[in-house]
Amino acid sequence: MTSPSTAAPAPAPLQLTARDWCLLVALSVLWGSSFFFAKIAVTEIPPLTLVALRVGIAGLALQIVLIAQGHGSPVTDRRFPALFVLGVVNNVIPFSLLFWAQQTLPAGLAAIFNATTPIFTMMLATVFTADDKATWLKIAGIGLGFSGVVLMLGTGLSAGATGHLLAELACLGAALSYGVSALIARRLAAAPPVFLATGQFTGATMVIVPLALIVDAPWTLPAPSLPAIGAVLALALASSAFGYLLYFAIIRSAGATNASLVTYLVPMTAILLGALFLGERLGLFEYAGMVLIIGGVALAQGRLRRLRRTAATNPPGGTG
């Protein structure tokens, strides 16, 4: 055992380069636009069928990437049962809830509720992991974030919009499901990232396609319009397949913590696209809730403290 006096210094935290920031902004556009594309597609395609199309096309595209890289199918791998579960919890459940909710919710509002995912992840990690317990800072951040959720839910209750409230709760259920999937993914961290993404989309496809066939009977539905078809392809290929590749590239370069910065940017992209192209307008309480949620995530992750430390170390006008 190495003595404390000779122990190697802890590695310096990974920093975001200019390239990483460009990738991060691109990813926020891809994932933020997924709420925009879903809002277009779900007006013509039932939620379960839309999920089946999204994960099926994305899984096929990533399988082609795996083959091009000389890898085999994840279905024959011993880790596929875990990837199957990950596909259900990370794709089938949250996508279905979000698409159902977006039949009535604006794209930007759905994205704001989805930004609670890191809060649920931290809560679950405190209960179910031994190395990621809550601190007073995390507890304060979680409380601040949920105050934003309560503010927005309370607005729906006061307006008597029961259907609207159920859709908002569905978005929170999706965020909770994403939090559970993060704990499952921790156990699969050693696998190649593209392998993980392909495996989870494949597992999700195996579950959702039979459900969509039974519940939606898509062959009886009218043919979707060209805008809806384009939205489906954008959801599957851009937001899902290419989005995951970008996400994993950021993790390899800058680390998972820095990659999680995308959480702060996604709602802004969704709100902007919804306002520009769908005519959506959010109220003051929705924007206030977004500020509280994102502020709570930043506080719980210790980012506000790091910003203060950086400002003290590199005051304005300094060389940095």
C-alpha cells in the first residue's frame, strides 16, 4: 500500500476545450430539437408507434456503424440482458411518456420538466449507491429544483387543467426513468459506447414494436405527411443515433460531468424552436420554474461553487 506521503496526486479535472464546447452546443441542439420534432410527429403518429420508429431506425443506423467498425451484434453478447433492461428504462418508458405528454404540452415545457433528470439521478444514487451519497449541497440543490417543479405544477392545478397536469406528471415520470437508467448504465460503463447505444436501442425495439402493433394497429392509420416523416427521421437519426455518438465523444474528451452540462442547454433550444416554428409561448411561471430547476441542478452538482472559485482565481482582466 502506498503511504500518504508518497501517494500520487489526484488527477486534474478534465476541462472543456473549444472543440468540446462546439460539440456540447451541437448536442444541445440535437436533443433540444427532439422535443420540437416529436411535437410535429405526434400530431399524426400515435406515441407508441413513434417510439418504435425512433428506436428501430436509430438501432439499425448504429448497428451499421458497429459493423463498419468490425464489431458484432450486441444481441449475441453476454451483456445483452442488461442492455435490454436499459433499453426499456432509458428508451421505451421515457420516450412513450414524453410523446404522450407532448400531445398536449408545448415542446419547451416538456423539455423544462425533462431537465429534472439530474435531480432524480442524484436522489436515486444516494439511496442505491455507496459512493455517491447526498451532501448538504446536493440536498439544497434538489430542494431548489423541486420548488421549480411545484411552482409549475401548481400553475396547472390553479388553472383547473387536469389533462395538462397529467401530461406534466408524465414528463416527470420520464425524468425519473432516465434517472434509473443512469444507475443501470453505471454497471455497463466498461463496454464501448456505441455498443451500449446500439444494444439499448435494439432491446427497446424488441419491446416496443409488439406493443405498438397491438395498441396502435398502425396499418389502419392514415399515411403520415412528409413533414411528419421528416420529423421521425430527424428524431431517429439526428437526435438519437448521431446525438448519442456526440454525447459519447464529449464523455471521452471532457468526462461525464462536463457532458452533463447539456442539461442546462436543452430546454433553451426546445423553447426557441417551439417559439419560432410552432408559435408556442410559455408563461412567467414556466420560465421561473426553469430557472429554479436549472439553478438547483447547478447547485447540487457544485457548479456554482466552482464558478465562484474560478472567478476568485481569475478575476476579470486577468491573464487566466
